[in-house]
Amino acid sequence: MASGQELLGVDLELSRGARIRGRALFEDGPPATGVTAWIEGAGSRTSTLVDVHGFFDVSGLAPGQWRVLGADERARLFATAA
């Protein structure tokens, strides 16, 4: 993934106890504050709200492949696994 590359419906491969962090922005640039970021995979689904600066963070995820999606189609989510 290139720096600054825009991805929709991101798929990530995680190791045990992994974490997904990212940022959500509306198409016209401002943070997608309050948008729900859905993280689904490994037979599970969880969500978190994007904070006032556009960031989200989910930790303690099981190993496997995970997909990151935004609940608002105007939001663009950028995510990394840690």
C-alpha cells in the first residue's frame, strides 16, 4: 500500500492480539467524526466510533483476515494493522 493511497473495504491479515488503527475522512476532507468504523472477520464483527479528529482504534482482535468498512458511504477509511 502506497503512502496516502485511498482504500475502501480494506482487508488486513492480523496476528494474535492484533490492533487496527486508522483515520476516516469525508470525501471533501474533514474528519468523519462520529461515523461508525466496522471491523469484521475471523467469525466476528466489532465496531467503534471515529473520534473528533477522525481516528479510530480497535485492539485485541483474533488472528485472521479482517475487513474495515465505514457506516457512512461518504467516509473514506484508511487503516493499518499493528
